[in-house]
Amino acid sequence: MGTPGEWEALVQHAIRARENAYAPYSGFKVGAALLGESGAVYSGCNVENAAYPLALCAERGALARAVADGERRLRAIAIVSERGEPCAPCGACRQALYEFNPDMTVVMPRASGPPLVLALYELLPHAFGPQNLGAAGPGR
């Protein structure tokens, strides 16, 4: 979902978010920007912690911001790092994002050339989602 123009705007939001990343341990700064169905953009950056499991990925930070603002349907996400290669979401982020749209477009820019663009379901095939919970799923 989304257009190349929307993707580029998302990438710019993700780059700005990346500048605020707190990554003193890994040095791997990541920014993410989500495009909601409403047209609003929600950004996030990774936040590390000396207790490593407490770290927060940029994607889930952006997701928390979107949900806190009432967004429930997400169209696209751009994810950037400083390395200039596509930065795919980790497994936990893939699962968290899947909850809000398995068809979401995932835009992962490169330093040169076109970005890698995939649907979220391509990154998380055979996912466990609300449909697996039957009557206990959202909206039921």
C-alpha cells in the first residue's frame, strides 16, 4: 500500500527519528515511520538499555505511538539504519506489526538504488494472528 511519494516521505520521517536513537551499546541506530490509514505518520527510534532484553526497537516504538493516538490500521512502514542497506524488522516487530495489517507495505531503503519494498506477510509467512484466535480476536 502507498505510493513511492508516500514511501519517500516515510523514509525522511524515519531518518529524522533515527537521529534520536539511543544506541550506546550496539551503535546500531534505527528509525522507523508508520503511515496510518488516517494519513498520519508515527515515528520511533530504537532505545537500548544496559539490561539488553529491555531494549525497544524503532518499529515497536512507532507502533506504540500510533496506537496511543488511536490508529488501528497501518498502511506502510519505512525502516532505516545508518548502514545504507535494507534494514528488515526483527521477528518480534514483524509479529507486532502483523496485528495491525498483514498487507502493510515495508519500505527498506538502500544508500543507492531503489528501496526494497515487500508486504509484511512476505516477511512473516504463515503468521499467527487474530484470525487464529477465533471469537477471542479483536473486534469480536
